[in-house]
Amino acid sequence: MSSSGAGFLMMMACAIPAFGRCGAADEKALRLVSERWKAGYNNGVAAEIGALYAPDAYYLTQHFSDGILQGRSRIQAYFQRGIDAKFQIDAIHVLSIDCSGNLAYTVGRYESTNAGVKARGVNLLVLRKTGGNWLIVAHESAVPDATAIRKLE
């Protein structure tokens, strides 16, 4: 590789910050997203949940056949159906948070009660800081099939 090519790669590597520890204010704001999400769901106000997503956000789930919703309004309507069915989020535990510039991700575990049935699952949120606010741009939610659960070694 030429020295100019190596210099360009070095410059690019320096321009893209690595994921790492978030500042205290960002970590607090990112944890608050999950708290606000749970509160909006349990209060039955899907618009409060929708406001946490970027307008062009993606929601990915194994709960329905297509598996992917795009756009705040479709995501909000999906959660409204859960609210209407009287589903409840019992707990959200954020396990990990990392930041890189205006991007961040959180990994969490949640517990819910859906039509009287307890469920546990995991969430992966990718967030982008826009106008000083962290908005969800991608949300993966998974509930394991109880018959397929195996212990990790």
C-alpha cells in the first residue's frame, strides 16, 4: 500500500470514533428511553412510545410473519394493538450501553405479561442523537420459543 493510501486509512480510522463508554449524561438519557418506553406502554399511550422513534425507524420482531415494520406510525400502531390487548411490561433491565458520536446501542432484557401469560425476551436498540435527543432508529425484540431454549455454555 502506498504511503498516501495508508495515510488516508489512518485518517479515516481517526475520524470514526470507536464504540465505548458513554458520558454520564448520555448514559442517563439512554436509560431514560427504556423507562419512558415502559411507561408509555403501561399507561396505554402508544403516541408516547412512537415519539421515542425516528420517523424512518425500523422495528424487527419475530412476533409476526413479515418480521419488520418501518416508520414511526406503523411501529406505534403495532404497539397500540398490544396496549389494546392489555399486555403489560413488567420490567426492562438495560444490561449494556455503548456510544460512538451520535450513535448508541443498548442491550436489555424485558419481562411482560401478555393475556395473563408471562414472557421474557431481549431488546437491542440502536439510537441516533438528533437535535440533542436520542431516538430509536432500529429495535430488535426477541422472545425465545420455550421449546427451543438451551443453556449457553
